[in-house]
Amino acid sequence: MPNSLIQVKRSRGDKQEHTRRALLEAALSVVGEEGYALATVSKMTARANIANGTFYNYFKNQQDIFDQLLPFLGERLMAHIRAKLDPQLTGAARERARFIAYFDFCRRNPGFLRILNEAEIFAPAAYHRHVVAMYEGYLKSLERSSERDEIRSYSREELGPMVFMLMGIRSYMTMLFQYKYIDRSSLSVDALADIYEKFVSSGLFSVAASERSSNALTKSGGQ
């Protein structure tokens, strides 16, 4: 195939991907501001400055783009967290950095929590994919911590439920900060991260807890 034809195809493909991403970005903005229920195709195309009919060249219907929103944003979230983590950090310090990176992403993407929370009703398949992707990535991270002997108090089988506990803590603490459920005048992100780090240090990454578990097992005769 002549190089000129390859370049034309590549250029066309780039343009199509640019249009598709523009529609997704517009949908993120509309849903983040108004919720899924009020996010019409016409609002999305107007925000993207794209003709209404063009929308259907990229998405089957309104539900199709809804089903792609959270996974699209979730990939961006995971990439953001990975980029913010210093590879030299370990244990509770790494968990603290992950916590701050999550807060930073929510600050940069103020509509994320609404898109996430409403997806369970309006885009349940996308919500499920997002939760599974977050869980699997988080679990691999904790398994690596366990392999490095940073986590001594929990077995590999216990790490799965622990992931959901940590995800729940992070989610609700983000809601506390963003939606101002309580007076947080003295609670900066760093202050919340300090509390979180103290929690995981005395629990998940606690050497003392590991020693207590070992002593209890010894006293029971290993049963």
C-alpha cells in the first residue's frame, strides 16, 4: 500500500478517535454536572461542538456512551495514581501516597464521584467493570506488599476483603471532603491522609498485630 494511502487512513483514524474522545469528554462533563438522568445526546453533542447525527457514528445510543463513561474515567484514575506513586515507597507510606493521589484525581475531576455513584443505577454493567478493575489492581498491589513482607497480619485469602474495606474508606473520606458532610475546616487532605496512614499502620501494616496473631496461634497449640 502506498505511503500516501497509509497516511490518509492514519489521519482518518486519528480524526475519528479525536471525535470519539471529544464526545466522551463532553459526556463526562454533562453527567458530572447534571447526572445521568438529565444527560441527553443533544447536550453532549452541543458540549463537544459536534453535529447530533455524528454521535451515532460512534455510539449506538445514549446508553452505549453511559456504559463506556466510568471504565474510560477509571482507566484515567488508575493511570493517575500510578504516575503519582514513588516506586521507592513501601508499606503504609505507599498506601498514604495512593490515598492522596485518589484525592488529587477527584479534585481535578469534580464530577467523578457523581459519575461513579449514579452509575450503579444508570450504567450497572459499567459500574461492575469499574469496581472489578479497581479491585484487581489494588489486590495485586497488596499482594506485592505481602510478598515483600510488608503485610504480616493478613493471609493472602484475607487481602481480597481488605481491598474492599480500603476502597470503602477512601470513597467515604473523599465524600466527606468533597461534599462537606461534617465541618472539615481543620481537615486538609494531608490531615486526612495522616489519619488514614495511622489507621493502616496500626492495622494492615502493623508488625505488632502480626506478633499478636502469632502468639495467639502458639497459645492455642496451632489449632
